[in-house]
Amino acid sequence: MKKAAAALLFIAPCLVLAFSLARAETRAHANGKRPSPAPATAPHEARGGEAEARLIDIYKLIGQSKPREALRRAEGLVKDHPNFQLAQLVYGDLLASFSRPVRTPGDVPDTVGKPGAAMLAELRQESQLRLRALRERPAPGMVPSQFLALSPRNKHAIAIDASRSRLYLFENTSAGLKLVADYYISVGKSGIEKSVEGDLRTPVGVYFITSNLDPKSLRDFYGSGALPINYPNQLDIKRGKTGGGIWLHGTPPAQFSRAPLSTDGCVVLANPDLERIIRTVEVRSTPVVIAHNLKWMAPQSLAADSKSFENVLQGWHHAKSSGDMAKLTAWYAPDFLSYGKTLAEWTPLLQSEIKQLGGRDIQLKDVSYLRWTDSTDTMVVTFGELIKGAKTGRTKRQYWVRQGSQWKIFFEGTI
């Protein structure tokens, strides 16, 4: 009994998580549902999220006063993932708990712990963030507010909540966005809101995956591969932000995961998690939202805003189809800039496109709206533009800004 009591002092948040998860399972049973068992995994196999799921099971066992079973599971976890430092820490604490009370993760004498104090602090923070993200999971069916409307071409979408060190992967189904996985991530050493090159911050905003880099072309430091995003985007450029080379990438062989704040600005995942994402998402069409805090909303709550902006885009569409240059240019902001061209320099291109129409209508296909709101309200709009009767067209992206009660285009370009 004394040994069990000592083990129960280990990581108080585990108890909170275990009880909350137990309540969720009780509700599921009451509704006639049984929790789905996790698929069996061979020791050498690395599924996305598998190691973290096993770690959480260990926390739950501790909370359920089952320290010996927790120890057995922890031993198996570190055997399968010897580079998982947080799992090693939990395993060590469980071993220690059978001989003395363990009151905090990495509870070692000061004389022993001082040389590794910084690493212990990082591992404790990682543990807290993993537990927090799992305690504060979004309600079923909720989606990030930035995903106003996605087109069928956006087969998947990614949202990152920096405050929880969490990446959420969605599948865009016929019934709407479905959360299929979420993973622990690391961001910049100096946090988020990147502004200038070398500031060691991760950018915030709406981005897209631009390529998939072959891991054979990369140093081991980047792990299983890398997915670059289009930082700086057009809003960043408008605001004078600098820098580049922001990737979603993996970890070096000696590390399963990195500390929450440990990158030069990239978003870093454990290699099995990154591999799942690389296998899943498509280049150029997958949006990546990075926010300090994600605001989760019911899809029906976003429908009114989506419809409202749809009417705005249709206004621009009708002006262009009509061939009326005065009406068309009224939709563009005075400070419009596209690849160095001002509105005055862009107008001849618009005139040329209208001339190509020859009186025919424009059809907009596969339209998506991604909203970003901070000090201003911005809409990132992507669509296929097809002249009626033509077999091929252009894929365009526009950035709109709300100015008072009106929306204006400050960037437009062909992808």
C-alpha cells in the first residue's frame, strides 16, 4: 500500500486526465457505445501518434493506482522508442516511485539534477502540454474558425494551436471537415508571430504546403522529411515581414520529439507523425493555419459568414464578366500590389483578360475561403477561373481585406 501511495504522488495532472477520460468512457458506455480498441502494433512499427497514445495509457494507469502495470507498459515503450526522452523520464520516475515518493516529473536530488535542469524543465513542459491538449480536446464536429469554406480540391487541411503545441489534421469529406489525427509539435525558440529573418519565431497566419522535400536530400537533422509552406504569404509581404524557409519537418535520429520552444521557426513533429502527414496531404492544395489559439466553431456557425463573402466574390465575378472596367477596378484596394505591380500597372492585365472573354461569362470553380483575423480582417480566396466554353482555365488566389464595411482585393495572382 505504501508503494502504491508513493506512486500516486507521481505527476498530479495524470490523475485529472485519467478521471476525465474515465468519465468520457462511462458516458460512451451509457450511450451504448464501446471505445474502439487501438490496433495492435508490432514493436518495430511506428504509427503516427502511437507512442503518445501509449504514454497517455501509462498516465491513466498511474491515475488508476496501477503502478506495476504502468511500469510494465513504460518499459515496453522505452524499448520500442529508446529516443523518446519523455517516456524515459516517466519510466525512471516509476522505478523510483517504488522506493520513495515522486512528487514531480524527473524528481531527482538537486546534486544530480542540476546539470540537466534545463532539459528536465523542457520535458516537464512537454508533458504538461501533451496532457493539456488531451484534456482540452475540441468537441466532436467543431472546426477552426479560419476554415470558412474549403473546396473539394482541398482534400485535407492542417491547423496548428501554438499555445497547446498541437497540430490537427483534417480530412475534407462530403459531410464536411473531419478531424482524423492530432500531434504534439514544437515551434520557435522565441515563440510565434515571426516578423524578421533570424528572429527564431514561427509565423502565424494562413499558408499552403508548397512542396515535399525528399529526405535523401536533407540532413539527418530534418528527420523523415520536410513540407515547406509559403511564408511569407502576401499579407506578410504587405506588412513588411522577412525571412523564409519555414517547414514542417521531423526530428534527428537521437530525438523522438523536441522541446515545445526549440526550433529556428519551423514546426517540428516526431518522425512517425510527420510520415503520416506526408503520406496524407497534397502539395499546393493543403492549407496550413498557424494560430496562437485556435477558435473552434460549429460549421453551421460559419455558414452565414461564408454566404456573406460568397456574395462579395460574386459581385467581383459579375463585374469582370460584364467587362465594365470601372466596376471591376472598384473592387481593388488603392494599395493593391501583385508581384511588384501597382493597381495602375495591373489594370492593363485585367483589360487583356476581359478582351479574351469576348463577351463570354466566367465560371468560378472549386472556391475556398480561408479567413485570418488579427488587427485586420483578411480573406484568402482560391478558385479556378474558366471562360465559359473553354476546357482549361487558371487557378487564382486573391487576398481580400475588410475596409470598414467593404471588402477590397489587395493581391491577385495565378497559381
